[in-house]
Amino acid sequence: MIRFAGCGLVLLLAVGLCGGAGQPPGAPTFEPVPQPNRPRPLRPTLAHAGPPKLDRHGDPLPAGAVARYGTVRLRHGSNVRALSFSLDGKLLLSTSDTDSSLKLWDTATGKPVAALGTTAHLVALANAGFAVLVDDGKCKVWMYGTGGTRALPDKALPEGAGPTAPAVHPDSRSCAVATNGKVFLLDLQTGKTLRELGVPAGPGNNNNGRQGPGGPPQEPPLVPTRLLYSPDGKWLAGSGERTGVWLWDLRTGRRVRTYRADGDLPEYAFSPDVTKLAVTGQKLYLYALDGEEPVEGFKGPENTTLFAPRFSPDGKTLYAVLPEGTVLPYDAETGEEKESLDPPGEDLRLPVALAPGGALAAAVDQTGGLRVWDPKTGKGPEVERLPGLTDPTFGPAGVTVFDGSTKAHT
């Protein structure tokens, strides 16, 4: 008995009556082996090539398939690692721990836009139709519109630098790459180092100093795990594990602020007018860029784990999302919580993401697929999700498939 496990797609294949299983796509199909009362075998019949068959959603089927149960839309595979929206919210980027690829999705239809086979998980979308990724210690530019990649020169980063986070400048001409102890600003055309930014010494809240030879403890270098440019490109924010959030003034190359953050890996966002920085973790903070103290009069929620802070386009509302996909709007002046915006009905889980302006949200559903929706309406691309199928069998007429739970799929 054949058993299908998990929540993947189910494909019906047109195969020959004998020896069809395991043949490569496009291989000839043969009549059954001749019986004793047949003097000679019939000549093989070749399968004619033609336009690809489409599933019910209009997406191409693999060669030889005649039907698909479920859909390839917004389905990356198991163990989705991270989600992020493009600046205009039209694309969603996903990475997976097990799929060894990057995938881009159209947020209006859920259709796959582009994919790249790579083990890289350090990826940053640009505003000009490409992404910067770090693969095997090297920086590459992925032109997802054409499918090509271009590696920056080998010496763009020092040997053994150990990249830990990338970000692309809003003008799409340069990028920032964090390493163990420094942040390098690189020209994306030449790979030339435009500037090196220093990372503060010491372990932050994770105090594990080492004793130096004949002297006081030596603090290990901090490791930035996240970088974010301001919309005007004049500031760069960064953070590590339990370090708070650093702010560099890119006009001088100096680190000018360190903001408190509650949580292991804080997330943050600049206000549209680039005067404030919102920081989430186990508490929501709002800071002015001209100082290190929280904005007076703003009192955000405490003991609430929030992700992906985003300001509304007018800067009056601050959005954040809970692990299960609920979007919480706050008054950006007072921190007062407004009416929560519930996600679609399915059980959702991390990772979660919000588009700039809070226009769209994304999360992983109970089947391991992706969901994208407008927080204000709960609506998004329609995707067909199937439960795990076991013991599939055909009905008497051969047009219905039953799984182990006796559910029928026509």
C-alpha cells in the first residue's frame, strides 16, 4: 500500500501500464509486455510534446502530471525560517531551513515570482529589483527579475570576517554587512569598502568577559545580528543578542546612540519623518533620535512579546504583531492600544512579518504554508491548503481520490 505523509502537494501522473514509474519526464511510454498468444510486441508510442498543462489555479504542472490537489502558491516547504516584505509590499521573501532556497511571492495573487537555490539565510531586499545575500562568507547580488546572480569581489570582505547581517541602502547603490566586531559599508558595483563602522565592545546584557593575560577581563566582540537603514539613508540601526539597539550617524560614521531593548533579538523601525525609533521585544519602546531617553508621554505595553514594528504612512499609528498573527495598533503619541486586528481564521505561527505602513501581514499557517492578508480586512490571496493525506485510493469511476480519512478530492 502506498502512503503519503505530511501536508505536501498531491500530483496525479499519466504513466504507462508497464515500466512507467520512475521514468524521466518526456520519456516514451510503451504497451504492456507481449503475452504468449501475441506473436510480437507493438511498436512504442511516443508522447507528443505540447504546451504545459495547468492546474485549477492556472499554474503549470510538472511534466506528466494531469492534476494537482492543493496549490504551489505561497508554499515554500517545511521549516520556513524568515519572512520579509519589499518596501512597496508587492513581494514577500521567504527562506527555509530545509529547502535550501530563497523564494519570492506576489502578495496580490500568491504566485511564485522567483526562486534561487542557495543555503544563504542572510538576505536583504533592495528597492531596485534585486536582493543582496551572503553565501559562504561572500556577498552576492541576486537579480531576481532575470534570475542571475553576481558576486562582489572576493576582497569585498576581509577573509574570515564572518558576516552576520546585511542591509541595503535606500538608494540601492551600497549595502551594509555586519561582521564579528565591525560593520562594512560596501559599494554594490565595485565591492569597494566605503566605510567601516565600529561595534561597541562588551557583551551588553550577556556578561561573559574573559580574563586577559596579566590584566582585566577582555570583553568578546559583539556580533550584530540585525541592521536597518533609515528611510532617508542618513542613519543605520543595528543590534545583537541582548545588546540593545545601536545608532550610527552615516554622515560622520560614528555611533551616537544606544537604546535599551527588552528581549533577546529586538526588532525596530524608523518613523516616516525619521525623528523616532520604535523598538519591540518584551516591551514596546519609542525613542527620539536626538537622545537616548524614551519619548515623553509614550507608554507602550509591557510583558507582551511583539514583532515587526511599523509606522503608518502618516506616523500617527504604530503597528506590531503577536506571534499568532494578531496585529496591534498603538497611538504613536501616547502608546494607547487601539482595537486589535485579528488574523484569518487559521492557526498561525512564527515567523511573522508586517509590510511598511502596516498594509499587509504574513505568517505561517498550520500546514506549513504562508498566509498573506490585509490586517484591516483579514483578506488576502486565496490559497488551497490540504490536510495530510494517507492511503490514497481511487473511486470506482477513477475520477475521485479518497484519503485515509475517507475525504474525497475530485
